[in-house]
Amino acid sequence: MYKIVEVVIRKKDGCVPVGLMNVGQALRMPKVPAVEFSHPAFEAGETDVFIDRDMLSELMPPGRPAGPAVRRMSDDAVQHRSI
């Protein structure tokens, strides 16, 4: 099961919510210093505890990928069916 976090962009006058996503999706976002993530130990969208990308990646269990693996099939592996 993937933990859900809230992603926000920090501005001088507060923060702008970007959305809710799993930790893997959050870690694949473009690296922008103003982007922060709700701490995964708290309820996404309800907490004021936000962390940066480095801390979020440290909270990932060892050996677990940042998100679901995407597998691409080669053309040779695709079987075509005649109609």
C-alpha cells in the first residue's frame, strides 16, 4: 500500500496546494525548492507538518522503489492477432 501525501508550493504569504499523491509520485515530481510534502505519518490534507524531498525519500522503506515500476514491452513481445 502506498502512503498518500499532500504536495504544496511554499510562497512568501503561505502555501498553494498542488494535490494529493502517493509517495512515489511525489518523489518523481520535478525538483523545485519551493515544493514541500506533508509528512506521511500524518493525515494528508489535514496536517501542518511538511518536509522536503530529501526527508521524504529517507522515510521510504529500504529497498522499496519510489513508485510502481512501469514495464514497457518490446515490439517482439507483442503478439498481433488477425481479425
